[in-house]
Amino acid sequence: MDVRRIFNATLAVAACALCAGCASMGAGRTAPDDPFEPLNRAVLDVNTSLDDAIIRPMAEAYREIVPQFARDRIRSVIDNLVEPRIFANDLLQGRGEAAWITFQRFVINSTAGLAGLFDLATGDGLPKQTGDFGQTLYAWGMDDGPYLMLLFFGPSTVRDTVGLGVDLYTTPPGVFFPGHPGVVIGFVVGTVDGVDLRSRNIENLDAIAAGALDYYTHLKSLWWQRREAELRQGRGLPAEPQELTDPESAPAK
């Protein structure tokens, strides 16, 4: 496993908490099967323990020490580094318009935006696009496979786990530096990435954990609804305008 994102233990969790409010599950698809639920729950417990002991304290210290302006510039640079990977996956998915938008974003933010320090492209009407290899595999017709809770990386499926492996080895800057330097650079960037994202979602995750009768089920539902919206984009389909489904509000069967 590439150690450069070892501290992204709650990255997927934080992302789903941030994005689930505007995402929805497609009417024609259901969440992936979960035959490994006992093991998945055990892995979630480990991830939660790691977050409590290491990641959250680091995120809190980061937010306390680093000014908001500096944190925003760091976030912008890291997001800009991912644009080439998004561009490549958009092309592989046949999403020409999304690829063109991503290309323009990278050029504008890397030049006028001072190497990505400022996201000028969004203000110019060029919103950030989705594009990962799990999404590409879905666009090519690969099934989800069972639901998995990954150590360090959080919610996934068998297909998206394969995609994650490809993404880790094709995301700058570590990919451009072979051997030990690439590992070190990737580790530093991945650590800052994970800590920054965690710091931006401390209250979000606290609210989810406090309000959930079953944190595992609630988290899985939120993640899947967000992921379903991304997968639809991978096939050039718009996100369906449905309200967020709360798994704990449905009547028991």
C-alpha cells in the first residue's frame, strides 16, 4: 500500500459528510451488498480509534495553529495537483466537456492562480469536476461488487478499491519522483491533504456520530448516496433531484 495517504483514515468519511447534503441515490440502483458486514464493522471501529487517537488531534492543532487564509491556499494547491488525474479519467469516461473544463481549470489555476494557490477557475464559471478510476471502471460497465470498509481509507466497494489503487499511483506530485523521493513527497502531501480535510469536517462528523442510532449503517448510506451521484456523472448522467435519504427514518421491516 502506498503510504503517502496513510493519514487519510477518515478522508472518505469526511468527504461524504461534506457532500451528502446535495447528493442523492439513483432510483434505479440500490446500495451494494454487504456480505462482509461483521469485518467491515470491525474495520470501522479501528478507523474510529485511529481518528480519535491521532487524526482528530492533529486536525484540531492544524486548525488552531494555521490561519484560515493559509489553510485555504494549501487546500487550493492540493486540489490543483489532482486535476491531471481528473482530466485523464474524464477522457477515459468519454466526458469531453468535463475534460475540457478540467483542462482549463488546471491551466488557469496553475498560471494566473500562482501554481494553484488561488482557485480562479471556479469564479470564472469552471466548477471542479469528478474523475477517479473507480468511476471510470463503472463507466466501462464493471459492477460495484460487495461493500467494503477499508483500513485508513474508509467506505468503498471492490471496484472502487481497485480504482483507489490506480489513483494512488497516478496522482501528482509523488508519481513524478521515482523511488524514495516520490514516497516521501507523496507521504507529506497526503498527510497534509488528510489533516486539512479532517479539520474542515470536525463538526460535520461529530453531528453524524451524535445523531446516528447505528453509525455504521448511517455512514454507509450517506457515502453511497454521494458515490451514486459521482457514478452517474461518470456515465454523463445528471444527479437526480431527490432528497437525501435518512436510513434511520425509514420504518423497520
